[in-house]
Amino acid sequence: MLEYRREEDGIVEPQRVLPVESEYDVIVAGGGIAGVGAAIAAARGGARTLVIEQTSGLGGLATMGLVNIPLDYRSGIGEEMIRELEAVDGHWHRNSDPEKHKLVLDRMVRGAGCDILFVTSVVDAVMRGNAICGVVIESKSGRQAILGKRVIDCSGDADAAYYAGCEYSVGRESDGYVQGCSLEFRLGGVDWDAYQNSECKANDPRWEALIEQGLQAGDLPYPIDNHLNWMTHVPGRPEHCGMDEVSICFAHSRHCKPLEVRDLTRMYLEGREQCDILWKFIRTYVPGFGKSWLIDTAPLLGVRDSRRVLGEYTLTGFDVARRAKFDDVITITWRGFDVHNPTGPGNQKWFETVIDGETRYITAGLDGYGSSSFPPGGPDALSDYLGRTGEELQDERQKTHYDVPYRCLVPQKVENLLVAGRCLSADFPGQSATRLVMCCNAMGEAAGHAMVLSLKHDIAPRKVDRIELQRRLIDAGCNLGQSERAIPGVTD
Amino acid sequence: MKTVYAVTRGCTKCGWCAHECQVGAITVDRDGAHIDPNKCTGCGCCYDNCASEAIEKRIITPA
């Protein structure tokens, strides 16, 4: 038994020898949708790979978080994943079945020859100088070390990068608050056809009138956040039988501190209370939901952003708005801004910035008008990245995608480490646009391939030749936007 | 008889359908997405990719 000594400012932990549980070529910290891409790509490239996941299943928010909506480009491992889902009747309308998705990912990751550790947290980094060479884990087996030649941080919160000493930012530049967090829930017994054909879906798709009615009648205790009531119609249930299943992104916590366990606990408690109010409101007021029941609330809270690691390049809101292209592109994405208001109700598809002393509200396109929270001055205050407003505003999204460069995955300070997923190197609005399921998966896949090359040539990940990496990604079926433009040295 | 698609209910203006459409039949404005039935080839790409299921299949018979 270890003896802990009490001191003035805390408890002194006694020195102890951590057992080295195992050694790998590549350790992937986090088995969310980015970690899945990283693990499969690394393992298929011949690297002995381990993925460490804190929950009991793979897929992160896409499965455990009930965000079963794999949006954005289908490419590479992501494309394969959707095909596997379709083969088990687990995908339609860009919606997936979270349960089938978990099993598909188990099989894909194990099929690639990758080892998995579930219910395990990464709690420290093992360093040799400024290079990471392993992680400390805690699990039912206690506190152990796992050594790895390379580490890919797909933990979302950038836990491994944080413990390794990387610089990072959290939250909005103005006040440090992160986006609102959501606990999703699933309803069964929904008559989807009745809802689809209702007046409500046609004329009040955001249920604004219904929410007002609910308030007046006292069925809603307060005006619930009027976020677009995003519903995900789970596939694979018998169609047109009035027994559909939907996942609903409706509950929101604000002023969130997702890196503090007391606030995380607050958000789970608050989320479940909100879900209880919301699903009963939905059952009473929304056509087609009259016989619905609550299946579950998500086991994993929807944290949209926390640490963003400072990398060799920081993807900015302006890069998103102007649809930037980079020579070292490793994946492409299409989405505009999507900020769940950090401190108040609503969804903001724009960001605030100051140009030449003047405050501007920049949107990537007409989706800005789909916000449910507008800047002072309302929709007319929105402008594109060149300052055009109103009828002059250009929807850049309708013209082209934008690139995520490799440098966004490469931390500035620490060697042998890459990050992928929502902890990429980006500013607050840039991250809000690049956090979709398929984009995170593609970032992970690129990081996995990069580590294979880094091991093959025995060089640091930051030294990996971007042309060799891009050729490898294209060969693996990844979409780098090569059909739209020449990538220097690769397709020209 | 021709199969076309139309945006009928609950469009969120996300615009992905316009991006996916291979024949440029879809435009998005402040009111939402619109599909030009004359340009629509009935491929169903927008229908498959609309996460809000806001698009409906229609069979039209030329007059």
C-alpha cells in the first residue's frame, strides 16, 4: 500500500514504478470518429496500433453522443464506413443508426489489425525531451504506462497534447467561453410520415409557434433555446409503419467548462432534466410524436469544442469564409460556421470580427440567414468575407470547398505527435466549421497515414513530405479536391 | 412521365443539395433551396443527401 503524505497545499503522491502495459508503433488517444480514421489508416499501413477510448464503444459523438449524422464529404475510410453502414441498413439521408455504427466501427478497427482499450482514460504523457514516447492510462487495471513511437491525439479535448506540453486555446477569442454543449436524446414510436406531411413541418419546421404555445400553456417552464431542432431519422426501422426512431439535438447547456469535471457533471444533470421537459413537450405538441417514448439520453455529452492545439498553421474563420486552398491539403470540407451560442440562446452561422476599426459579422454564405441568433442589426448586418451585404452577399459555399492543411495537425512544440478531429489547430470560428463527423474522420485518416510515413522514413511527423502523403491519401481514395484543382507536385 | 425532385418542407438552407447536384439544378436563396424541374434529371442525389428530409420525389406528366 502506498503512503500518501498530507501537506499544506495538498497530498503528496509517493513515487512509484508504473508497469509498462504494452508497446506500440502508434498510439491513438481517443476512439471517436477521428481516432477510428487514424487507427485504421495506421494499422493498415503496417504500424502496430492501439486505440485508447474512455467510453465503451467506438465512434465518439457519432455513436455514443447520438449525433448520428455523418455530414460532409464521403471519402476514404469515411466512404467505406458509410458503405458498411448501408450494407446493414444503417444509413439513409445522411443519418445513421448509432447502434449499428458502433458495431461497424468495432469490426473495421479490429479488421485492420488494431488493438483497442475501452473504458480507459489517458491521464498523462510520457516524454523524452520534447518528444512524446507514450501515455499514462488509468482503467480498471489501475495506473499503467503504454509506450509508443508515435501518438495521435484524437481525444477531442486534446488531452495527450495538453499533458505533453503543447500550447492551446480554449473557447471564443472574446471571453474564452466554448460553444453550448448538448445532451442528445432518442425517441421511439414516432409516426414520421405523419410528421413529414404535417402543417408543422411545412410551415413551422423550427417549432417556433409550438414553443410559444407550450410557453403560454405552461407546458414549458421557460423559453427553450430556439436552436434549429435538428432531428435525425434513424434508418433501418420498418418504413411507413408509424414506428420510427429519431435522435433530437435540442437540449443545451451554456457557459460551459467542459474541461472541469464538476461542470461536466452539471451539464449531464441539466441535460437529462432538459431532455425530460423537451420530450414530453414534443410528445404533446408535435404532430406524429403523440405515441412516442424516450428511448435514451446520450451516454456522452455533446461537447463541440474545448482545447484547440496550436499547430504549425491555424485555420481561421476567414479561411473558411473565403474557401481557402492550401498546398498541403489533407482533406476538404464544405461547411460554414456553426456556433451554438456560448452564453445565450440560439445558433450563429457567423462570427464577429473587427476590420479597420469596424465591427463585422462574417458568414460563409446564405446559411448565415439560417441562424437563430443574429448580431445587432439582424440578418442585414451579416456580410461575406469581402464585406458585401444584403443582395450583394456572395454564397462562397455554393462555389467550392475549402482545405484543411496538414500543418493544422502538427503541434508547434512537441515531436512525434499529431492531433486530429475537433482539437485541430484553428481559431474559434474555424473550428466551428470543421468539426463535422466526416471531416474529423478524414483528418484522423490523414494523421494515420502521416505516421506510417514518419515511421517508414524514421523522421518526425512534421518532416513528412506532403507530396508523398497526399499521393498516399489519393491512392487510398481520399478526396483532397484534386478533381477541382491541381495540387502542386501531386496532380499537376 | 418524368421523375423530378422538389424542396417541399422544412428546408434549413444548409445548401448541401445545391453542392451535391451534378447538373446545377438547385439554387439557394434566403427562403431556402429551389430545384428547377426543367434542369432536374431525377437522379435523386439531393434526396439522398438531404439530412432534413426536406426534399420530395414527384412524378410529373408533361401537358
